[in-house]
Amino acid sequence: MGDTQDVLHGARFLHTQGVDPARIGILGSSYGGYMVACCLARDPDTLFACGVSKYGDANVYSSWAQCERTTRHYTEMMLGHPRHNWPVYRAASPVHEMANVRAPVLLIHGLEDDVVPPQASEEWAEALRRHDKTFEYVTYAGEPHGFLRYETEMDWMRRTERFFDWYLHV
């Protein structure tokens, strides 16, 4: 949880410097996308006006169960095996805290991702939908973890720019 607190403290620092919270968005890819979920779900002060997660995660347990073996082992190095450490996996999964999200979210995911399975964003989208949150969910057929096609790169960047233009009061 320390990394989440670091990001939230960074946003609070910006506020002390006179930066309007309505002008601060958060964007991350992969683990950074997970940080977007953590920060938006655990942000009681509404430090961010919106967030963008590019192939991020919100449920460490289901991602562990669905990802490829190398990523699964990496997760186990950090958190242990879920069979022995279920409370840690649950606490590390902001999907259970989506009711707390106050900022609009853009979820972006490739459908051939085997590092963070696309089901991770689907699960996150479903939790946001269940809590009647504002979000947009975009997928790209044939794209793995880390997009490869120029068209996909241009599209996700245009969507992100439009999303920030819409939700950040600049």
C-alpha cells in the first residue's frame, strides 16, 4: 500500500503548490494502471479529476489465476501464494473498493494480453458499472501487453487526449 500512498501524497503536494485538483489526472500502464485503480479507489480527498488505465489490473487474485506463468510467479514473489495469503491478495485488490471511486475512468486493454489478461479490465469495468460510475472501456483485438500496431497507439493516445480534454478543467 506504500506505493499508493506515495502517489496520493504526490497529488496532495501538488495541491499545496496551488495546482487545482480539477486539473490533475492520473495515467498508468500495466503496474501503473493498477496504481490508477488503487489511487482512485483509495482517494478520500478526490485528488484526481480522472484516471486512465492502460492494460492495468484491479483484482490481484483473478489476474494471478488468469495470467501466464512468469507473471504468476512474480506475483507470488511479492505476495506469496494466494492459498496461504488470501487476506493480502484481497487487500491489494481495489476492485472491492470501486464504490469509493469518484473520478471518471478510461480503461484500455489489448485482447491478446497474457501478462495482464483482458478479463482484468472487464472485471474492473463490471465493478464500476455495478456502482454506477462514469467510465469508458476500450479493447483492441490482436494486441498483446504493450501495443504493437501504429493504429492502436494512435487511437489510444487520441482517446486519452480527448478524455483528459473532457474531464480536466484546463
